[in-house]
Amino acid sequence: MERLNKLYMQNCYIIQENEKLRKKAQLLNQENQQLRSELNQKLSSKGKQKGNAASTSLPDLNLNLSTSAQNASSSTNS
């Protein structure tokens, strides 16, 4: 019974830490999106100043991140 209680407490701690990390990842993702948006705006304004007709945008790295996270979660659930 004592071992079961210890495992339960460890599990609760891991769940709490996981939630903290999830929130931190969300904040970092929001910051990343904001910085990417600002960078795209700066790049596009520089391109317009030079008369450059080519679109200057950065690829969305979160697309690969979200599919990787989905694949990782589905493999851990199996």
C-alpha cells in the first residue's frame, strides 16, 4: 500500500510538471509567432523600399512541430 501511495504521489508530481512545461511551451510559441510576424513585417517593408516584387516570408516552423508532437503523442499512447 505504501508503494502504491508513493507511485501515486510521483504520478501527481509528473502531471503538475507536465502542465507547467505545457504552459511554458505555449508562451514560447506565442512569443515566437509574434517575433516572426515582426520580422516578416520588417522584411516586407525593406522589400517594398527596394522595389523588390518577390515575397519575403519565413516558413512556418510550427507546422513541423505540431505534426511531430502529434506523432509523438500517438506513439506514446500505443
